[in-house]
Amino acid sequence: MPDSALALSPEFQSFKSSLTRQRITVEDNSGEGVWTVYDTGPNTVRCPLIMIAPLSGTPEVYYKQVLALSSKGIRVLALEGPVCWSEGRWCSSFRHLLYHFNLDKVHLFGAGLGGYLAQKFAEITFRNPMVMSLILCNTFSDTSEYSKGMMPSLFYMMPTFALKRHVLGSFPTVSNNRHITDSIDFMVEQVEKIERSALASRLVIGCTKNYVEPQRLRHQPITLIEVFDNPGISLTMQEDLQKCYPEAKRAQLKSGGSFPYLLPPTRLTSTS
């Protein structure tokens, strides 16, 4: 049974009971992949907001924002991808997922690794744009800092407990803010839900040296959500992202920690 305050909250229980967790198999040139998707709001909307799960979570981490936005008539798909060992494979599978839903235009929200993958998808589709806007939260455009001293191939062989320890080791440990403390407890439970192969593949992508080509994205509306207190990424990575998109709208939160999408919905949605 879940122990965290957020997992036991009426709001999260409402999310779980009112929305169907879909498991959708798509096939591309590299084979099959199974996506986990929560689709809410008017299904007649052909250009929805898609929220891509971070490395350390499932689509459930966006439950507060999904409920708030769908109540305003906005169609939102919160999702996590299949086991993919490269961002190219992930992007190919994601494109086929959009075909499954008959979508050719979308807005993307991504946090952490989810934000990096959102940028990569916008980059590879820039000649025939499918991404209408990007909202990037506590994310990065270059994996160099994570790849330093790392051998991504090790993640293929690591046992589950070692992978989870690696991820949890990056979590903040203390906060005087009750909302942030509750969000950390909830995210620890999220990590426990992720299967070994899924966690390993996300770490391989995040720790393999690569970068986004920002010149291919500068024509798009981009919002950077920046958190001042322990955002989970280094100041250097934040500044590099800002340099990539000098014309981006910058939405700033004085507090929110590493997981601001678990804040009360009005605080996050009002910034973007």
C-alpha cells in the first residue's frame, strides 16, 4: 500500500478511479513498443497537450496538472514510453504513437529527461513540424554533464536495486516546505514502480553524450519553467538551456523543488 500523503490524497485517488490507464502497442521499423497513456479532455481536440514523464516517474506524476487542465476543457495526454535504448528509437516510436491517435500537431510538456526527449522530437521533425510549442521544466539540452565519468553500457547489467539507488541518490533529502517534502515521498514511490529495463534504458539515454540542435527549434514558441530552490539540475545546465533559447518565455517559481508539477495546479499552470 502507498504511504505518501499525495498517493493517499482524494485528488490522486480520483485521478486513478476516473481515468483509464491505457497500454498501447505501436510498431515502427525497429519493432514493437508499449506506451502507457492517460488521455483526458475532449477527444475531438486534434492538437492536445502531451506531458512526457521524467526519468524517475510514470505519467501519474502529472495527475494534479492533468485534472486541473482537463477540467478547463483542455485535452491532455500524460504518457511514458516503451523500453528504448536511444533517443532516436524513442522518437520513432513516439511518432507512431501520434499516428495511432491520428494526431499530426501537438504541444509538448516535458520535465527532466522527458523535456530532453521533447526537444529531440521537435528537432527531428523540424522540416515537417509536428510540435506547435514546447514547455520545458527543470530540463536540459545537453547530456554531457550526466555522461562525465559514466559508462552507459553498465546500466544494461545493473540489478534493479542498483539502478534505483542511482536514481534516488540524486533526490533532495530535506526541505522545510511541506509541498516539496510530500512531492519527494511521492516520487520515491514512483521510482519503485518502474521496471528494471525501463529504468535502465532511460539512464542509458540520459548518460549517453548527445545534445539538441537548438537552431532547429528557435522558430517554435518555447516556455522554460525555472525553479530557484533545488531544481534537480545544475546551474550550468540551466544556463546552457537559456542560451539555446534566448527568445523563450521564462516562467519562474521561487519554490517548487525538483518536482514542481506536483505543486498545487494553480501555481504551475499560471506560469505557463
